[in-house]
Amino acid sequence: MPAIESVGSNPTRLWGLTMEERTRRIGNASGMDGSAAGATVLVNAAYTADPAWIRHVAAHPGYVLTRDGVPALAHASNPQQAERIRAAMLDETSLGDAAGLDVVAYEDGPTIENKQLRKRETPFLEKLEPATVRTIERASYFGAYKGVTDILTKYLWPEWALVLTRLAAKIGMTPNMVTAIGAVLCVAATFAFAYGEYWAGMAMGLVFMVLDTVDGKLARCTITSSWWGNIFDHGIDLVHPPFWWWFWATGLVYWGLELDNTTFWLVQIAIQGGYVVQRLIEGLFMRRNGLMHIHVWRRIDSQFRLITARRNPNMVLLFVATLFGRPDIGIIAVAWWTVISLVVHMIQLVQAEIARAKKGSQLTSWLAEG
């Protein structure tokens, strides 16, 4: 890996970070330790870029990305190249000598594959000035959204979560602090469901689900993702849904709508079993296809991810049913939708194996084709 260097100075901060500190964090997170002797990724402090750009540049020696003709990011293969590029950055001019360099203008709309967020994109690269901070923070925040997710996360609360992410960054909260608050609300919602307090549980669950977006966006925007943070966040996401569906069903007794014993167990087998098997299918698909998620293989798979039987779409079914005073029908609907989603996942897996056999290699995502 090359070394990484912030070139110049900029008093304007992004998400509370100086450009020098932001560059250092990105370099550390990406393993840019200077082990490739003489190679350096140069980051112009007058500009700010999505970390995906810096990782892309680091992987391509000789690559220079310009904005307004001025080098903003560059991978110098040797000290001589670094000196030429550094001088152009400091002088805010174009490269006079581009020999041995692959110069790409950002204005031409080059795209790269962001494997972390499962999408192909042209990430942001902007000049950082006081007047552009809020616009760049917005681009940074929305750039941290996965290309494929559920319908609520994609359409309902991005703006709410942006406000909370800015607030958290301003007061110095860490992503793990946000996750911890969300975890408390998640447990409280579970108890509320157990006692038939569905509206209170859904209110706390809503805040938890929004915070579940905030912690990840805060981590990416402030470059503070960590091994423990990922385990903490994803562990909660993975473990809590079965408890919610179980205690929702037991809480029906407080509404006088308890399920008979046979129906209760059929519902739980469908929901809990379907949840586990779907996760296993997703894991098998990833193992067979180079860690590519099942939801990003084809466009139709990404579209189905919007509504597949995960926590957020299931909560929509429960909310509507409770609105009409029938939370019992809601949990039965979740069971049916889980079974249907499981069947769809099984079909996807079979189709993938057939396509993989014909291709003779791992499948690729439609998001990587643009």
C-alpha cells in the first residue's frame, strides 16, 4: 500500500474534522502504511472527496483525478511524480507535465464500483469552503447510503437521519453511543410488545430503526468505523427481530386476540424458521459468489429487497393491521410474507446456480455494469 499525504492546509472542517485529520483517518482505515516504497497518495486539502475515491486512487498507480483542472487526488508512483503533483496542488494549477500519469477529469463523470455500499457511482469530489460545507455534508451523508436496502430506509427517514447525524457529529457522539441508545430502545420495544403496548413499542422501534441508520452514516461520514462497532450494530440487527415477532404474538392476549395454540406455533415456525433459512441462503449465495449479496445480483433482486420480509417491511404490515385494531392479523400476515419471501430466495438461489454453471465463474452484480 502507498503512503497517504494531505497537501496544503484548509481551515474549513467537514463533520467537525480538519482535512488533515480526515485524510489520516481514511489512510489508517484503508491500510495505507507506505509499504509500497516511494508510492504516495496525495490528497489536496482544498478539496474533499468520498473515501471511495481515495481507495480507488490508491489501487491505481499513476491515477490523477482533477477538479477544475487542478489535481485533487493522485497516486504518485515515485518521489519525482509526487513532487510535480504536489506543486500543482499547492499552486492550484493544472499539471504541466503529465508524463506517466493517467489524468482523469471529475467533470467527465468517471464511475467506480463501491463494493462496501453495493453500488456503482460517481462519488462526490468538491472544493471545500465555508459556503459549501452543508452541501458537501449532504453529499457525504447520502453517498454513505447503500444502493440496495428496504423501502423505509431508502425513502422514509433519510432526511430525519441526516438531521440526527449532523447533531451527533456536532456534539461529539460516537457511532457506538448512538448504537447503545438504539439498543436500549430496541429492548424497551420488545417489552412493550410482550405486554400488548403495540403503539408504544412501535414508537420506540421507529426511533431505534432511525438510529440504526444514523450510527452507520455517522461512522462513515466521520471515518470512525470499527470492528467492534460493526459487531455491535449488526449483532443487534441480526438477533432482535425474532424476539419482536415472538413477543408481538404473546402480547395479543392483552387485546383479547390471542392466537390458538396451533396457529401460534405455525406462525412462529414460519417466521422464525423462514428468517433463519433466508439468512442461510443469503450466506450461501455470498460464499458462492465472492461475497456478493443476493440482493444485488440482478435489478429485480434489488427491487425485491425493498419489500422482502425483513424487520422494516414487516413493521409496515404490523402497523397497518394495528391501525385497524387487528394486530393478530398483522403477525399472521408477517408469517405469510416470510414464507413467500423464502420461496423467492430459494428461486433466486437455484437461478443463480444455473447461471453460474453456464457462465463457469462467479456471478457479477448489475450495479457494477454501469
